[in-house]
Amino acid sequence: MRYIRMSQITPGMKLGTEIFDSYGRVLLGGKAELTEDYISRLKYLGFDGLYISDELSADISVEPIISPFLRGKGIDCVRRQDIDGCKQIAKEMVAEIIDKGPISIDMTDLRECDDYTYAHSVNVALYCAIIGLSMGMDEKSLEELAFAGLLHDLGKMSIPSEILNKEGRLTQEEYQIMKSHAKISYDAIKERWDVTPNVKVAVLYHHENVDGSGYPTGITGDEMTLYTKIIHVADVFDALLSKRPYKEPYSAYEVSEYMMGACGIMFDTDVVLALLKHVPLYPKGTEMIMSDGRHCIIVENKDMHNLRPIIRLMDGTTINLMDKEYYNITLVAAVSADSISRESEEARNEMIQSYKRYKIMVVDDMVTNLQMIRGILEYFYDLTLLKNGKQALRYLEKNEPVDAIIMDVDMPGMDGIEAARRIKEELHKDIPILFVTTLNDGETVAKCKAVGAAGYIVRPYQPAYIKSEIKRIITGRGDAE
């Protein structure tokens, strides 16, 4: 089976898996044929996409982490704020996870749009248990982690929906109200003798960052419990993968990049690595766009195929990207992931028209970073991707100048600062350079300014900000997107 967006669903397609409502009741059985009425109803309920079964994807199996029935029970318990029920659900979740064996987080969560808070809590509970299992925790600890995940957002049910589901940026007052949900969640359980201190502390501090920049009290990693670090990672991971009124879902690749980039700032590195062991960069059944423009479906992504999966073209041809003859092919973007471009079609077309002649050089020694930038910008610009400063110099010596350069500061051999200096002094080319760095310290900023930087961005990448900065540098129009 394969996952496709609702906009691509047509009558006559057959479901690849059962669809449940938020109470665990079956809406449509697996293999059901979709009609116009079914499609309209599912769109009305807010389903973003479905798994379908067809000849092209018949041999692709995508398994849920827990049974849909148990998921529905968990969502119902969270909705009713049934703490005793949540405790029992946590035990059942852990039992299913342990029985399942090796876990790969492949399946896109199918849920109604109005059930985000409840479904999110169930997902966070699952990811907490998976992280704990990956870190070698015992069954009792896994149950506590799952229990904390189910309870962590109880306070959001007290937040006005106009704030919780606001499409635009929150005001300072609204943000303070939103931040109160962690304390409200804690208050709901603090007097419960049957809820352990580990669970209570994790619920209260699940928005704390290891660098001390979180809330409610700004504690640092040294002061955070392991449970707190785990629930924080699980919470952000699911939030990034999810569609919300103010954002489209990020792809698994983008989420993995973000989580790794935020290690030591927001997250504990060991916890992130424990989760990402179970996160395929290209989930099975996902339709992708290849670097040559063709569409494909992910067939296998285990182990060595995580970066270079086995794929199936839309004509039925199966290709192993690990084979030498396909080394020049990369996967650019998920067809179902709108996070690469969040503009409306009208705005997108306008941008393409405006940028179609601009050329951007991207210089970074990390292939994953180059692929990330490619996914963000290649629809709008002609990109040249290079791995080091020496390659950049050689390219500029032999080719027409580019309109802007995105340059990593920290590269082995010749770093970005030195490369920028030589481009200006030896090649006499005055090209605006947008530096990329993992450090936002005064010394790094000063070095960038000293070589005439047009700007700099700090990882983890934020697609909208990168596009905004490039737009500002090239056109002089710095409108926020």
C-alpha cells in the first residue's frame, strides 16, 4: 500500500488499511472501495491523506506501532481526562510495543483534524516508550514514560480553541496563556498518590530545553530528569510531523534534520539518537520526487537502505539506489509533504516566475545539509551544490558568476570564512554570501561581518526563513513569508 494526499484520492481507489474515528470505531474497512461520498466525508472530517492499495504497491506493507483499536481507546481516555484509564492504556501500549519486536516509525498517522490534542498525546506516549526501549529501560519505566506522554497535554483542554488553533502568530498575551498548559497538566495530577514523581516532573517540565531557554522555569539539561528529556523530544517530534492550522507537516527527513540540529540546544543528544534509530528518513509507502523529476514510491528503507532506499517508479520498475548505476539519483522531496513550500499556488507561481533566472551556489561539507537546502530552494532557483571551499573557487573561476552563495562556516580544510575572503580578494567577485553556522556567538558573527556577509542563518534550518533571506539578498525585498 502507499500513502497519498486527499487531493489525489479519486473514486474507485481501494483503501489499504481500516480507517477509525477518534473513538476507535471503524469508519471504513480495509480494502473498501472509495466513492465520492466517502471521499467528501473524509475530507470534511479533516483527514489529510489515506493509504490505498493498488497493483503498484501491493507488496509494500506498512504496519502501525500499536493496534488502531488500542489507539482509539487511548484517544478516548485522554479526551475524557480519565487518568486511571490512561494508566491502563500505557501498560497495554508497552505490552504491544515489546511484543512487536523491531520497530520502524513508517506509518503516517490517519486522524481527524479536531482530534489533534488527543491523538498527539497518544503518539507522544508511543514515542516515549520507543525511546525508553531503545535506551534499555525496564518495562515499569516504559509504562511510566507512556503514562506521562498521555497526560502531558491535559492542560491544553483548558486553553481557548481560538488560541490553540490560531493560524497566525500568537500575541505575547496569547503565548503566555498557551505556556500555562504545562502547569495546568501538572496541577491535574500533583495530588494523585498513584502517579509517580517521575511522571509528575516530566509532565510539568516537558517544554524545558537543555540550554535553559524553555519553560515554565528555564531549567537546564543538568537539572532535567531523563524522563523530562525523553518526553520533550517525543513531543516536538510528533508536533513537527503533524499538520496544524498554522503549518503543514514536515517530512521525516526534515524532522530528523531539525532534531539533530537542535541537539545541545533544545534536546539531549542521546535521547534524539535513541529515537532516530527507529525513524526512517523515507517512510515506506511514501511517494517521493527524484532529482531527475520522476516520481517513485519507497519500497524498502531498512539499515543501509535508510539513506539509499529501494524505490518503485510509477511504471512499475523497481530500483535499488545503492546500485552504482543510480548513484547520481537522489530523493528530493515527498510528494505528500508541503513543508518544502508553504505558499499558496498563486504565490508559488509568482515566486517561480520571479526567481527563474537566479543562480544559487550552496557550499557545505555535509551531504544531508546540501539535500536539505536543495529540498527547500530548488523549485525557485538554479542550484549548484558543492562540498568545500576549494570546489567553490574552481567553479567560480571557470563559470559564470552566481547570484548568491549559501556557505557553511565550519568546513574542514578551508572554512567558509576563508573561502569567502578568497572569492572576494583573489577572484575579485563581489557575490552576496549567506553564511550558515551552528554557533550564534559574537566571535562567529564578527568573522562573518568582517568578510562582508550579506547575512547568516543558524541551524536547525527553518525553510521559510532561508527563503526569506535569499529573497531579501537577491531582490532587496525582505518580506516575511
